[in-house]
Amino acid sequence: MRVITVCVGSACHLKGSHQIIGYFKDAIKEANLDAQVELKGCFCMDECTHGANLLIDDRLFHANSIDDAREIFETEILKKQA
Ligand code: FES
């Protein structure tokens, strides 16, 4: 099971984390990965200045747009589904 954790703290919220969660929700569904990928929210990761922050498993990523989130999803989730 892969885990995507998106920060919903106030700084990340202002940088679009809510829309990013929406994107991941749809992307997981479209790729039929509901059973393989869990989507969670969390509060501040102490990385506020770096954009909307998220973890894929234990690795930190910064997404400043839906395009960033899409690239992360394609690279880290889709390409790593064996
Ligand atoms: S609010 Fe997201 S890292 Fe601080």
C-alpha cells in the first residue's frame, strides 16, 4: 500500500493543498488504484515556505500547482506500479 499524505495546515492550504487533494482523489480513482493507494491529510510538516507539501510514503515533495501534483503522481505512483 502506497500512502499519499497532503498537508492541510494553513500555509499549505493557502497554496492550494485542498485542490491538490482533489486532484489526487480523482487520479487515484481514474487509475483504479483505490486498493493500492491511500490518501490522507495531515497538519503542518514544518516546511511551510516550500509550497504545498506532501509525502509519498516517507518522502517529502513540494507541489505548487496541480501540474506539479500530476507530475509527482505520474513519476512516483504510476511509474512505480509494477
Ligand atoms: S502548513 Fe504545510 S508545512 Fe506548514
